[in-house]
Amino acid sequence: MTKTKISTKNISPAMAAPVNKKFLEATAWALMLLISDLPDIVCVQLSLPIPQWLFWGKVSLMVMFLGLCLLHKQLRPLGQFAGVMAVFYLALAASAWIGNLPGWQHRFSGPDVSFTAGYLGFHLRDLGVAAAVVTILWMMKKRRKNFFLVKGKWDAPIEPVRWLGIKKSESWNKFGWIFLVAASAVVAIPTLLGLKINGRILVRAASLLPAVLLFAAANALAEEIYFRASFLSTMHQVIGRGHALLISSVFFGLNHFLYGSPPGVVGFLLTAFLGWLLGKAMLETNGLLWPWLIHFAPDAVVFASYAIAWVQR
């Protein structure tokens, strides 16, 4: 295997030593799969309970890997990724702890809590997780544009993809809207067909529209930060755009295998493909606006279905 010198832009001098790129690619893939929902999925598919220690096992793995990155120069370029993932998972643990506090549950959980209050509690905690990830990325990257927390170029050129019908000289100003509508339709058709809707239910659900849009916007923002910006900003200059994009997409898809809408293989494939499009938008526009908009649209459909289901109950 040949030695490849990784781009040193936005990487500390200590991380700029010659490294084996193939080794980094394989290590990044292995680490992502081990800390993803894949072990949980295997347990469920084998009809086994998910061990209570599994989550903290993933946290321990990331902390140990971070230590290895500090000690081993071949692994050092992946140190930022390991650090961000460790903070992400610790923030998830803190969020779960807050969600289980009696005072929090009294205010945001239970059968008597409104639709708005119930989802507000979750999204406040989720935005807290995103804020923790933004904080560590800011400490590492120093400037917001280095981890895509900027608008980006609205009409940036889009790299051609023949099987999607994207040719040369096309821009995100055109295909961004196409992807937004297509993603919404793909989610809306199976989601809404599964609901029994009549005029009375729609009228009652319409009153929840502001909350639906707010929660869709918050969910899209949080997930673009900790599923997309965290992966791409810490890996695309280390293992290349292609691998960074695929790794973030597979992680995103695996996260929706057990708990997505729909769950299972179909949910994995749909969300992994959506994650690939969103990551492509983030990398090519160098910003958050297009991926957030495209993500927001199908999320609005999903939260609208939640509102309709809540009214039906």
C-alpha cells in the first residue's frame, strides 16, 4: 500500500504526518459500524434483548479509540471524529437522564400532556445534543464554515450523477427543489395512506400546524448537525469525500432501521439514500441551508402524520 499525505487544511500540525489512507478508510468504517445501531439491529434480528451495557460499551470504545489516536500517529487524523462522536454519545446519555427526571416527565410526558408539550420536551433535549456537538466542533475547527454551520452557496454547481439525471452545468438552485419535492412525496405516500383521514380530523389537526412546522425544523437542524456536519467536517479531508459521505449515510440509515418510519430494510435504504443526498448538498454548497431545507420537507410530512394520529386518539 502506498503512503498518502492527507490535506492539512483545518488539521493541526500534529495531524499532518504521512499516513496510510487505506488504513484510515478501513478504520473509519469499522469504528462507525461498531458505534452505530448495527449491534442493536443484530440483537433484535436474533430475537435477543439489547444489552443494557451496549450503549456505554460504544462510549468506552470511542474514548479508548480517542486515546489511541493521541498515541498513534497513523490514527491521529481520525482523532477529531472520535472526539466528536464521544461528545455526541455522552450528550445523548445526558439527554436521556434529563428525560427521565420526574419533573421533566411531569411536564412533558404522560397521557394528559398535549401534542405540543410532548414533542417539545423531546426536541428541547435533542437541540441540547446538537448544541454539545456544535460546541466541540467549534473548539476543534475554530470557524463555523469549517464545520458547515453557515448558509453555504445557494446556487453552487452540483456534481453530475447520471442515474439521477443530473448533467454538467446544473446547480443546486434547480435540483435542490426537485429533491425537496421528491423526498416529501416518497415519505408522504406510504405515511398518509396508512392513516384514516376525514374532514373533521384534518380541521382539528390543522390547529397543530405551527407545532408541526416548528418540530420538523428543529429535528432537521439537529440531525444535520450531529448526523452530517459532525461526520463530514471531521472526515472528508482525512479519508476523502466519497468515503466520508458513504459512512455518514450508512450511519444515518442504520439509525432509522429499528426506529424509523418505516422501520426495517426499507427504512434503512430510504434514509441512507436521503442522507447521501443531504451530505452531497452539504459538501457541494459548503453550508447547511440546502440540506436543512431538503430534510425539513419530509420531516414536516412525518410530524403532520403524528399530529393526525394524535387527533385520532
